[in-house]
Amino acid sequence: MVTGYVKCLHDGKYEERATRHGGIRWGEMGLTALLQIQVRPGAAASYIVLTTKRTAPVSLHQLTAVGIDPQYMKIITVKAAIAWKAAYEPIMKSYVIADSPGATQVNPKRWEYKNARKNLWGLEGW
């Protein structure tokens, strides 16, 4: 059983100050809720950010906008393939990639190619 509460409701707008992802400065996650949860009494709180728009984790400001300072988090989990690296790399000590099957899997060697021409960039030797 998990207990928790809504810690923050936010309009989902944030400003990205670094130049990345085509230079887009203003981001929009849609209406956003920050949940603070506790998995057991006495355990440290965990946070879940829920957004109404599908939004890749491309900026640490997505977290700071709802009151999370990511550099003080012990573990941050994101659901993304590559977009998170530019934003999160400056604050992380290490990372683990979960390569689950499906349309968004990270490892293209697991895909089945039926109509790819030979020597297509990135597929050499497959």
C-alpha cells in the first residue's frame, strides 16, 4: 500500500535556459500534479510528476517548476529513450537503461528489419 498526497498543482509551463532541442526555450507539460508518496512508515518520501500532455524529459526545469531540486534526489527515474541525457547528465553519477521490448526500445539491434537496404548507416554488420 502506498500513501501520499498532492503536493503541488501546476500549469506545466517551464523555461529551459540551456540551448538544446532546437533552441526551444519555453516548455509546456499541460496541467501537472506533483504527488508525494511514502511506501512505508518512516521511509523517505518519493515524488511522482504526472502531466496531462505527453512530454519527453528534456529539461531539469520540468522538475524545478513543480518544486523538485533534482540535484538533491538520490534516484531519478524517467521514461524516455535518449532525450533525457542532455538535461540529466550534468547532475548524475551514473545511470541504468531499461531496454524493454516494444516500439520504443532503446537497442535497435532488437528490431526486425524487413526492408532496410544493405549498409544503411547504423545498421552495418547486422
